[in-house]
Amino acid sequence: MKKQIALVLAVGALLPASRVLADTTIANFTFETSVPTTAGPFNAEVGTGTISGSHAGASVYSSPAGNGSAHSYSSTLWATGDYYQLHFSTVGLSGVYLNFDQVSSGTGPGKFLLEYSTDGTTFTPVTGTDYTVLANTTPNAWSSGTHLTTTTFNNDLTGITAINNKSDVYIRFVDDSTTSANGGTVATGGTDRMDNIVVVVPEPSTYALLGTGLASLLFFRRKK
């Protein structure tokens, strides 16, 4: 029994360290270095890749408090079809995950569509349905000191094989409605902001290690 417990503890201790070392971060945008005040493009703080914004009108860009950090990427004057865009490479990689934080002011856009492209011209919806962005008010108000999971979006893009091993991959966060975050109509001064955008490829060896540990545990139990 002591051997079994020791093995479980050893496997558990190895997993977190293995995950940190094995995952491949393609791009991580924290906006702590770029501190945006224009449409960009801006480089990722970790990895390689860029983010930029596109508005039909004269949007004002800024970097107010993020989700648990000092800065984010924010803009005004949202109209249907306006967007933020990521550009990065997946050469030699497959199985992409995309995680990000996003929130809008009450009169900012409340419905977005996530799209991808490999040529920067033809874009395809990731799911075909909009996702809802919450209003930046209590209990979902962003501050520099606290990270809120309620405004975090986790996207498994592993099923989109078209973006694997490509020199150019584009992801757009597109304003897809005139409905604001508070349920009204998007206003000229309404804002939307993003933070902690991470494009990552998890390493399968993490799960292989877990499987090996469990198999070893069963082996010891049978010998016992």
C-alpha cells in the first residue's frame, strides 16, 4: 500500500511541471508591454504573432485595466463587422487551443463571432454561432488586482485541421450584432476590451505520463 501511495504522489508531483514545460505557447498577448493606443498591429508579449483592430469608423483605442492586470486592448465606435484580429504561425504544430478574456461596457457590443482564415481574405466561423460578452459591471467588472473567470473564453480548435502547420493563421473576433452588452443597442461611445489572449498547443505527453503512472499503479496492485 505504501508503494502505491508513493507512486500516486510521484505521478501527481510530476504532472504540473511536465505540463508547464511541455505546452507550446504560440502567442500570448497581455498588453503590459505594448500598452495599445492605436489599432496596431502589436506583437505578442510571449511567443510570436500580432493583434490589430479594424473599425469602419474612427475608433479610439486605449489600454485600461485588464482582467487582473494593469492593461488591456480596448476600442470604441463599434459597428457590425468591426473586429480584432490575431495573426500567427502554426508551422510544425497542430491541435490549437485559444483562450481569452473579453468584456464590454454596457453600451458596447454584446455579441461576437469567432472566425478563422489561412489567407487573411476568406474567413470561416469557428462554430457558426455568436458568443455573448458580458457588461463590465459588478460582479463582472475588470480591475488590475483580480482575475475573473466569468469573462474568460476557452476554445478548442483542434477539430479545425485547416489551421495546422500553416505559416499564416488569422483569428477574428467580429462584432456580429447591434445588441449591446446590457441588452440595448450599441452606442458610439460603447467599448469592448480584451486581455490575456493565449494561443497554445498542449503537449500530449502530459496525458501519456498520467497513463503510464496509472498503469504502473495497477501493476503494483495486481502483484500485491
